[in-house]
Amino acid sequence: MVSPQLFSQPKTYLITGGAGFIGSHISETLIEQGYRVLAIDNLSTGSLENIRHLLNHPNFHFAYASITDEVVLDRLMSEADVAIHLAAAVGVQLIVEKPVHTIETNVMGMESVLQAAIRYRVKTVIASTSEVYGKGNKVPFVEDDDVVLGPTCRSRWAYAASKMVDEFLALAYYREKGLPVVIARLFNTVGPRQTGQYGMVIPRFVQQALKGDNLSVYGDGRQSRCFVHVVDAVRALLKLAECSEAIGEVFNVGSTEEISILELAQKVIDLTARTAKENESCIDFVPYGKAYAPGFEDMQRRVPDNTKIQQYIDWQPSKSLEEILQDVIDSFTKSKSNQFKI
């Protein structure tokens, strides 16, 4: 007997930035669960290699276009039940080097997505960032904490400010126009398919260690971060998409396992030594001004309070930092893709 499920049209998700690191993992997960996925990406930071294995799947459709292409975005949004907005300028290095691109991509892109979503009343999950907490020193960070940012003369803060504008705009669409939106502030999401091209610290460390190069630690290395595996972040985003009570709310999505960047570098060296037996990597300390730009500022700590998301969807990370690091090491070691060659 044929299952009745086969006769029903699967729910359709639109993923902006669908060929990116997180977007490709979400697309893959949704396809595995039987959903229809529409992905849009201009491949500026995403890669076709991330979704090549999905391109021939009957429930997957990829549009090579910018989210500011109104015609393409409108057509895709008209077919969607839920949109997950991930397309954005990413990585500290890119943000410092191309502040105009950062601001325009984030703010104008968000406006394009919301304008298309409101036409068809599409529930929209927005991927924001822990960067919006700025230079706050009240740790752990709670969603309604006050925010302190650096001065506008330092482009490093353009990303945080642009994502704050995105959040304000999304919540304005919810309150004024009734668009169902959910905002997720991601804390240092890591995993296979992420590259170190734009300053992401773990893939950069792993690539350096596997080559036998010294690991470049910016500043004094005492700044600390928490890292969440991409599979856990994807699980949170999809559960938030299904939670009606989450509409109009902001949620932290991150791990609370905190580590200094110096300790992280040493841990990467130790773990890669199992793979690269000739590994003689050491640690080089690089001033922020040399790594990025004169006067560059960084946050000392960035730790989420996950109380709210646990209350709404009973979510917490399942992967430890060591498991995350091992997954990244394995992906760089095993992959034959040019993106991951060492």
C-alpha cells in the first residue's frame, strides 16, 4: 500500500545564501527530511561544490542570483512556505576590507527579502550574529541586553551595526505589517565546508596546522569564544522555523563551552598531530593592526545565555568542541575538493 505522505506536496523552504557554509547544510538536511528546497546564492562567498550533490535532486532548485534581484527573489518567495535568510557578508577580514559591500549586502539584502516575504506572507527566519552584542562585558549575553559598539571611524563595527539594523527592520515588519519573523543570533558556527578565507579562526588554524605552518594568533590570544557545530545550529534554525511561539522573538544560538584563542590554537596543534605526524607547528602572535587594520578592536569574551531558546524549543548543543575540531580536521584531510585542499 502506498503511503499517503507521497500524495502530499512537501513544505517548501527558501534558503538565501543556500550554497554557503550553513545554507548548504540546511538545504541538505531539509532534502533528507523530504522537504522541497529553493536555494538562491550569488556565489560571492558560497560555493557550488557545497551543493553539487543536491543539484540533480527533484526537490532541490538552485538559482544563481543575488537576493537583490527582485524578479528572481519574488518568483522563489511566491513558492515558499518558509524562508531562512542566511545571505550576508561574512568574516572579519572581508568586513574590514570591504565595508561598503558589507553594509549594502546586509541592509539592502534584508530589505529585499522582507519586501518579497510580506507580499506572500512567508514566515522568515533571520540569521543574525553575536556581533550585535558589540563590546558588552556582561557575560553571558542575554537577548535583551544593552549594546555598546565602537566608533563609526572603525569599519570593524560596520557588520555589527548592519546586522542590528537588519534585526530592527525585521521586527518592524512584524510589529507594523504582521510578517511572521524569527531572529537567531548565531555564535561562531563551525564545521565541514567552512573555509578560513575570510578570517574564520578554526578552519584557518586547521589549515595552517595540517600544512605544518605556525598558527597565527591575533592579539595576545586571551580573547575567548564559544563554538557551535553547524549541525546543532541547523537543528536550532529548523526548530525555530516550526515554532509558532517563536514569532517576533530573538534567540541566542550557541555553545557555552568557552575557550581562549590561545588554548584553541594549542588544541588544534595537538589534534592535528595525530593526522600530520610530522607536524611541528608553533604559535605566532600577530598584532591586530597587522592582521586587519590599525586601531582594530575585538571583544574579549563572547558567551551566550541559552535559557530562552531552551524554554521555547528545548534546544542545546550536542557536539563538544573537541568533536567540532575533529570534524573540521577530517573534512580538510579527506576532501578532494579544491576548496578544502591543503
